[in-house]
Amino acid sequence: MVFISVSYNYSPEFNSPKNWFKRAQIYNGILEHLSGKNTVINVKQINYTGNHTHNGVHHKFVDFGKKKTFFPLRFNRFIKSLNPDIILFQGLHHPLQLIQLRFLLNKKVKIIAHHHAEKPFTGLKKYLQKIADRCVDAYLFASHEIGMDWVNKGNLLSPQKIHEVMEVSSVFYPIEKTIARSKTGAFGDPVFLWVGRLNANKDPFTVIKAFLRFAEAHPAATLYMVYHTDDLLPDIIEFLKDHSYKDNIILIGKVPNNDLLYWYNSADFIISGSHYEGSGTAIAEAMSCGCIPVVTDIFSFRMITDNGKCGFLYKAGDEIALLTTLINLKHTDLAEKRATSLAYFKSNLSFGAIAAKIQEIASSL
């Protein structure tokens, strides 16, 4: 089959294939595994024009010079000229473009729309999503429950086209903890890691408050916080400055992406306070290194943790629920939980597992 991956997002900040490959590796790995049995073409709009084959995928970079095009006839004609069997339509926030593409393509071409954390539209845009739904043959959501939210809100007609497939995967892998900690300098018993933005949705304050209370009875425990946006950082610093156990929380800030390999492998647990995630990239990356997730009981994290079998779920925003979860970790067989987490990642969240699911769905259409 010929798979064409299509994105209508324009990324002018990237002016070379090399930079884009590095940025998109958590997505491209899926396409690379699909290319083992198929012809896979990725069409991407960046500040560069040219063709490059990378790890089995034929990348076609185009630049029509427009940040947003509501009537992308040239782009859609280009996609049609590639003679696709399957369109992997990236994202659900371009319903108008999807409708136009569907009418231009041969009826035998199937469209699989891949959800990327978007939330259902309201108003006129919702009406467009309902029309676009008629043009889609299958949807990929990281969690079936996320897809059902779109159905329940009326943006999608029925659950029949919804498939549970992870959005992204991880390029990281397990290494010896002693080696990792020699790189990061991390210490503690146990070591917890936060990776994510410092904003209201990620809810770092619930995590910090619960952890400080946990540290009172477990003074050897340490929480390292890695973040690339710092909306709430001044408030966090102010909150921590007079606390007796402030030194148990270490604010690292932004680190190079490659260094996350060592941070994930330094930690015993990855912790999150998120109220909503379209998937959960950091959690999947941590699990690929054997890090055990302690995360909120939201749709995507239920899927990522196999309903808590690979980790621990607690109610979002509930400091006491998180504290109770942290206290109960002492009853956990870390080696067994780590092995369970790694096995589930490989069978459900890895590039190969995601590509195999997409292959199966495409073959059934």
C-alpha cells in the first residue's frame, strides 16, 4: 500500500530536512516502521523545498509560503499526484481542508485521521468537523475514551470508526541507573522525575504540595523537575523558599532533548499532575526507560498505564489522593513493576506496535 502522511500545519522555523527529522522523530518512527511493508511518503510544509528519503520514508518538503491556507488546492493536487491508497491525516483541527481533499481524491483512497491532542470545536467549526466526519474512514485516538468524548459532544457521529492507537512513541531506552545518575547527578531514595510545562493544566502545585508532605516522612526522597516553559515558576519558587523540605525538590529547568535519556533512567518514578493530555509523550518516554508512572486518572493515562497495571493512578487535582499513592509505594515490588512497564511499552506504545496497529486498521478498510 501507499501511505501518504499529510499535515496542514506550516512550520517556517525549520529550514532544513535535518532539523525537521530531529524535531519530528517521535512521530517519524511510526512512519519508518510502516515503510517496512509499504511505500510511505510524508508531505510536510516547512521553509524548504525538496525530496529526501530518511530511514525508509520518502519525505517531500513543500513551501507555498502561507502560514494557513483554508483552500489549499495546490497542496491537495500535489497529494493526489502521489497516488495514495491511504491518507494519514495528521490532526483534527483542519476539517475544511480535509473535506476538500476528500472530494479531490479517488473514492478508493481511504482517510485515517490521527488525533494529536486537539479538543472538539464548538460553533461553526464544530459543524465543519461533523461534515468532515463523513469523509473519514477511521480515527486514531490515544485512548478510546478520548474519542468517545468527541462522539458525546456531537463532533463525531458514532464510535464505530474510533481505534485506540498511541499518538507518538519514544526514541529512548533503558541504561544502567548508575551510568545515568553519573551524568545527571541525581540522588535520592526514591528518585521522582517531573517532565513538562509549569502551567495550570500540568498542575505542578498539587504534585509539589503532596511531595513535600511525603518528604516529611521520607526525607531521602527527591523530586527533580525538568520543564521547558515556566509560567508558574515564580510562584513555585516563592512557595518553596521557606519550606523545611524545599531541598527535596530540585528545579532543573530546560535540558537538551538527548539528555532526557539520562534523566528518565536516573528516576524510579515519573510523576504527573495533568488534567488533560492528548496522549502523554513524557510518560511514554519514561516508561521506555523502565520508569514507573505515578500519574493522574485521566483518559490517556489510563491507556498508557494499562489502567494502572504499569503504574499508579490518582484523581487529578487531589493532593491527598497523590499523597496516599506516594505513601503506598513502599508496598511496591519496583523490579516487577518496572518489568511490567517495559513490557507494556514494547507491546502497545513502541513505534513497532503503533505501526502494526495502523497497518491492521488500514488493511481492514
